[in-house]
Amino acid sequence: MECDVSARHITILECRPPWDESGETEWSRFPIARMSFTKKTGLWTLFWRDRNLKFHQYRFLAPSPSLQVLLDHVDKSGDPIFWG
């Protein structure tokens, strides 16, 4: 697991080593979820990624002032939208 941090959001990535003997040395990095911060409201919003690598707002969890609430939900909810 890794995360990419930008000025407006944090993206959680699942990272895997090369799967074959092709000599490929780059790990695969698949976005799993994104948390976006809205400065005006002071809230973090959770997004899920579709098969076309586009993010959509996750409607089963309200935006929260606590980033930890969103991280805990992705980790413990068991929702297959994040982990298949």
C-alpha cells in the first residue's frame, strides 16, 4: 500500500511486484480510493475508482472533518467497491 498526496487530495494505491519473468522491474500501482479535502467546508470526501480509472463520490459515507473516519471505512467496511 502507498499513498500519493497532492494539495487537494490523497490517493490510496495498491502496489504489487512484477508478476512474470519478462524482466519488468516496475511495480504495478492501482488506485483504490481517493480522499478529497474541501477547504471551504473543512470536510474530507471519499471517492471510489471505476474500471476506467475515474473517481466517483462514495455515497454510503457522508463527508467528514476527520480523514481517519474515511480511512477506517475503506479499511474495515468490507465494501468490495474498494478491494473487489
